Amino acid sequence: MSKIKLPLLVTYWLSIIIAMALNIIPWAPPFLMAAPDWVLLTLIYWAIAAPETASVGKAWMVGLLVDVLTGQLLGQYALAYAVSVFLGVKQHKRIRHYPIIQQSLAVCIILLLARVLIFWTENINHQTMPINFWLSVLTGALVWPVVSLTLRKTRGL
Amino acid sequence: MLSVFVYPIQFIVDVPTRLFNGMHDSFESYQQLLGENKELKQQQLINSARLLKFSALEKENIRLRSLLDSSFKLGEQVLIAELLAVNLNPYEHVVVVNKGSRFGVHEGQPVLDANGIVGQVVKALPLSSEIILITDPNHAIPVQVNRNGLHTIAIGSGQLNKLNLPFLPNNADMVPGDLLITSGLGGVFPQGYPVAVVESFVEQPDKPFAVIQATPTAALNTSRELLIVWSNSQVIPLNNPPSEQEDVQD
């Protein structure tokens, strides 16, 4: 494994902490349901743009923290994030060279898969999900260009 | 354990709201404060007058119960906790407050605000605790109608201003405007606190149960200070009956 530069690692963790804070910001009710999963978007960005920083293990740890943060079944987000980051790292060479719109579509598919995993664990936990549970997949894909460009600029600094 | 690491994030997210409230407090005009003060004083007067009557009634209740050979529960202790402005999961009605197991909060404690039952503690973490509201779809609370003592269960609807009462037959004695109070049957909530007011009662002649909806009395989406309650589980032993009662018992 190649040595990762320290500033990159700091940016990585900082961006994840900010994304966690964004995840639990109380939005007004109409936007509440549609709020994208910022942590997952950040993780996918790092998986695609700098796969040497992102590992499945780290994603699992971040997922555990998000589980505790949001009081969910322990391991639920960990599983979803680990699988998504695995896919991101696997496909990073391809997705990285897509134009931004096409990238959004690819990210949309990864987000959908993560949501399916969460839906599945919630169902095991006997929770029923409303239909707008799936809305965050679309909003996630919509804000992907913003997240991606912001993180790229931050990294460039 | 892990919650200690994520608590700072929740704290940081709450800061803007806290700052805004602080600014609001410090920039409020003198006149406004005077008015509010006056209003609160009047409220206080009314409340203390009510309380006078209440303590007399409580004494009377204990006396009557001792006549009936039944016991009376001790009063409750409360702890004031402040809400953190964070949203954990849009599909659940769970809120976070800034008091945790360090303050002795434990799972299953009932939570109130000034107007009624808010919910119960589902997770007591060291520095904070999570509270499920009575309107969460996975929450049910045993209630009774204040007017006639009819027992039933109120289930959360997923909307902050609505509770469902799905287990009452079409001929149940309940009308819109009835106050629902906790019945104390579940063993979690202390008895006699207001929960909701019946909003609509729709009979369904072709089905066994009526469709009844109620509005929680607690200000679930506006109150920032909540009361966490320790209800004393042991009961007061029967009063030593006064002398004339002894005569009756003998």
C-alpha cells in the first residue's frame, strides 16, 4: 500500500466530519425527507478521486459512527457505506473519466444500492418506510456535481 | 461508548440555533420583557391558586383511598433537559436532549413538557439521550378518557399533530373535545397526565373499529425545554387511619 500524504488524510477526515454535521442538520419539513446522504456522497467522492485514501474498512468505521450518531441499528450504515465504497473503488478508473452528468448517473446507482441495503436492514428491524425514503437517491445525484467540485477545489488548496 | 465521539458533532450542529436564541434574548426590547413579565406573573398567580386547591384535593384523595384500603403513588421528580437542534432520522420522531446517564437518566423514563406527555427515553447515552415522541409510528401509549375513564391505546401516526386510536368500537363513548390522559397501565407513564384531545370520531358501520384521531396537547415541535420524570415506583404505605376510621374498621 502506498503511503498517503498527511494533508490528504486530514482533508479526508475533516470532510467526513462536516458531512456528518450536514447529515443531522434539521431542515424544514418539506426538505427533511429529501435531504441527501452527505456522508455517503463524500465517501464516494474519495473512493473515486483518491482510492488510496478510501478503504472499505474506513467506510465501515465511518458507517458505525453514523449509526451511533443517528441512533440506528448498529452496523446498518456501516454495511451500506462499505459496499458502496467497495463499488466506488472498484470502478474508480471508469467513473473518474466520465463527464460530470454521467458521473451523477453512476453515483445515483451506487446511492440506490446503499438505500436498498438500508431498506433491507430496516425491514429486518420491522420498520416500514414511506415512499419518499427513496427521494434522497435523486437529490443525492443532483447535488453530486456540487459535492464533487467543492471537494476537488478543497483538495487543490 | 462511541456516542462520546459523535456528541461533539451534535453539539456543533446545535450551536447556530443556540446563538440565534441567545441573540434574540439579548436584543429583546425592554417593553416586550415588561409585558412578558406581567403575563408570566398573572399566569403564576393563576397556577399557584390552582395548586392550592390541588394540594387539598391530593390530601383528600389520599384520605379517601386509605378508606378504600388502596394505596396512593408518591409524587414525581423531574429534571429539565434542553433539546439539541439535530435531526437524526426523518422517518422517526426521535429527538436528542442534552442530559444523559451522567445525570441519572435511564431508558424508559417518561418525558413531559408544560402541556402534556412528550414521549419516553429510548436511549440514555453518557452526555445526551434520545427521546421517542408519542407521535412516532412505532410508539403506543395507554390512555384513558378523562371524562369517563374509558381505556384505550393511542398510537403515533408519523405526523407531529396527530395520534390514532384504532382499538375502539363504533359505539365507544367518546366525542371530539374529550381529553385523553395517561392511564398508568403500561407502567412507563405516570397516571393522570394529559396526552391528547380527541379531534375526530368517524364511525365505520361496516368495520369493527371506529377511526379516531387526537391532537397531542404537548407542543411537540416547539418546546425546547423538556422534563424528564422519575416516577417513584414504590407506593406510599397506607395512612394510619384517623381514630374515627379505626372505629369503623373494628
